[in-house]
Amino acid sequence: MRLLLDESIPVKFRRSLLSHDVRTVVEMGWSGVKNGKLLALAANEFDVFVTVDKNLPYQQNLITLPVAVVVLDAVSNELAALLPLLPSFEESLLTLKPRTYLLVTRVA
């Protein structure tokens, strides 16, 4: 799956996603691009936009998402806080449909 990691996600997080084609917003040259335009750009080249921005659903019309969006619900955007979400995240990617929104939380 082609994943785009938002600027708020540490680059090292991609090391845990070896079975996917992972790029970052910075790597794509899209730093500073606002969410609406960023999602439109992502839709042309990626299957999923991954972020920790919990406000994104309130800023965007989820019905008209051009690309699937996954929000990782962690206490911070530090790598140590995101890694426990990997099993749930990977599992969600198996059934994630295009143009949908998903909040990934840690399974207890």
C-alpha cells in the first residue's frame, strides 16, 4: 500500500512499515501545505494519508475525502508513543477502503 506520512509523524516510523511504499510530506516537497490541498495532492499518488492530527476530521469534510485518512491516536507524536499502535494500524490497512477516515487506537 502507498502511504504518505504527515509532517507530524517521525520519519523513523516508516522503518516499521517495510511491507508498504512509504513517503513523507517533506520528502514529497509538500511541507507547509494546508490539509485540504495536501489531501488532494496525496490522492494522486497515495492510498492512505497518515497523521496524528486529531483535529483533521473537524477541519475537513470527511464525506468528500479524496484519499483514505488514518489518524493515529497517541498521547504524543513521539516514536515511542506511536509504535504501540502499529499492530492496530497494520490490521486496519487490511480492510481500509478508499476515501474513508479511521482513528487508530491501541488495543488493550
